[in-house]
Amino acid sequence: MPAVAPEISNRPSFSNDEISRRIQNAVLEHRLAPGTKLVEERLAEISGVSRTKIREVLGKLAHEGLVTLIPNRGAFIASPSAQQARDVFVTRRMIEPEMARQLANTITTPQLRALRRHVRQEGEARRRGEMHAVIRLSGEFHVLFAQMHGNEILLRLLRELTPLTCLVITLYDKPNVPACPHHEHDALIDALEARDGERAAAIMLEHLRHIEATLSFDAPATAAVDIEAIFS
């Protein structure tokens, strides 16, 4: 058994939402691989909260599909099958192009500025070689997009589908192939600014198809795990 890091009790205590967000971000940044076991005791030690709170967080994440709870075995980061992975993209293709079409009619100048600011952050992270941040920001772009649409149900769906998509990419991505090219985000914003809903929908559809095309559903990959780094 690995030794517990010293001074662990001196760590700050995190809220349930913060613990959940950090686990989600670790998935978005590919720092938590599918199949990783989330040990309650270890998470409680690192985050400075009780195991009861950890169970609450894991239960919420399980409801969102990010975590799988197995009786008598514990909690694990979900491992979508190839068919489930394809279903994620089918669902997103059904939702996001229509969102883009509608948003082109309602988007405001401040919202356009916020999207372009977000894409600049992606570009800056890419130039610095911070690929974990690039992956997270690429996923968050789609959540921000849904937030601007204004439909709370669709926003909730995208908040669940985005980490699941990152799990799929972690499992099935091809080496050295960017799964979410940032220039496609720029093209989408241009279409929104032009109030061209049909073009925005077409770009979003092609964007999602492009992401799926970069994946290989025959050869799942693995990744290193560092649970403690999530809360550092």
C-alpha cells in the first residue's frame, strides 16, 4: 500500500461542488482515465471532507454518467463502450446543430465577444503547449455555447455530454490528432456573427463529425493516474 502523504490533514476542506468540479476537470483534461478507481478514503483524505460527502459527490457524478458505481467494488470513472461512444456523438449531432441554428438569431454582441475571448484562451494555451488546458477549454466552449442558448435542459445535457465525450476521446483517440480543432470554433463564431443559422448548423455538424472521425473505436488507450494532483 502506498504511504499517505504527510500533512494531509492540513489540506483545505473542499465543498461538494468543488470536489465534483475538480473531478470533472480532471476528466476534461484527460488526467483521469476511464476505469480509474475513485477510492473514498483517499478522496476524503485529500479533499479534507468526510466519506459521506465523497459518497454524495460520487452519487451525483454517477447520475450524470461520469462515474460507475459497482456494488462491493466501489466507484470508477466510466468506461464507455464503442457503441456508447458512438451514441454520445449521435446525441450531440441531434442537439448542437439546431442549437447553433437558433442561437444565430438571438446571440448578442457581448456573447460573441465572450466566445471569441474563450477561443483566444484556447489558442494561448495551445501556443504554450498546455494540452490539458486546451482539452478542457475546447470542451467548455461547447458548454458556454449551450449556456448562451438559454435552454436549461439542453445546458444540463451538454454539461453531462462534454465530460463523457472527453472520456470517449481518452479511450479512443488516435495519437497526435487534435480532437477539437480550434479554427472550427472560429468559423462557427463567424457564422453566428453573420446571423447565418444554416451555416452555423452546418459548421457545428461538420465539427462534431470531424471530432468523431479522429477516433479509432478498435484500440482503446490508457493513461496515467494521479488522484492527489486533482486537489493540489
